[in-house]
Amino acid sequence: MRKTALVSAALLCGVFSVSHAADNNAAPSATVSVPAVVPFAQDAVIAGAVKRECQLGEKLSGFIKKYGQEKGVAVTQVASVGAGSAGRALVLEITDSVADGNAFLGHHTYTTVKGRLYQDGTEVGHFIGRRNSMGGAFGGFKGNCSVLGRTVKALGEDIAGWLARPGKDDMLGDLE
């Protein structure tokens, strides 16, 4: 009985360590470069106050890095990222961001982003992501930038998860 228990325990430990090693090999291990400030798309029609005051580009980049670390994806923030960047590079842009509403009517906000992942100049995946928010608990007492901050926080987590397993033509967040 004792030998059977020891053999069973040894086999289980071996199975778990092999499956854990397989999980580690499945995720890309290369560092991904992202822009330190995610730019707004050139053709984006976004309120000037949102662009000037909400710091969505900085926040989005920071959340991608934070959640990337939690998901086992190394993310480096760099001044500039392009399709021709060396290594893994995520080219991102905020294509839409709307902050409507107020404390009395409630908030209706959303942010939309597009991203393309390149490996040494070759595209390996792309996505469109969008997150909506009405402000959450006590949303009526929050400003528009605070509520938009919730959308880019959620998008940062979505994008970090996508970086672990990138695909083509993916829809993230509320577009899934």
C-alpha cells in the first residue's frame, strides 16, 4: 500500500512538471516593444479635451505592460515603434474615444484601438479592440477621464492576453 502511494505520487509529480513545462513553451518568450504613448489615429475624430486631458495613450501603454507581466509576456515601452522595428513590435493607435454624459444622465464612454504585431518586420497578427463603460459603481460622481481610464485599463488587459496568443483578424474586449 505504501509503495503504491509513493509510486502514484511520483507519477503525478512527473505529469504535472511535464505539463507545466509544456505550458511555458507554448507562450512567446520574446520581449514585445510597445509605444510609451499610444498615439491617436491621424483620422480619428476625438474631442480635443479628451486628447489633451485624459492621457489615454500613456495609461494604455502602462496597462499593457502591467498586465503583460501578469500574463507572462515581457513588455518594453519605447519612444517609437514601427513595422520595421527589430524583434517583436506592437504598432498601436487609438482610433476612437467618446466620453458622453454627466453625473445626472450617466456616462456612455468607449475607446477603440487597432494593433498590429510584427516580428522583425513581418506581420504576425492584428486586432481591433473596444471597451465600453458607464462608470461602474458611483459612476455619476466620476469625471469623463476617469471613466475613459476604465476603458483603457480593460483594453490593456485584453491586449496583454492577446500578446500571449496573437492571431489575425481578432476582435478584443466588447467586440468579441
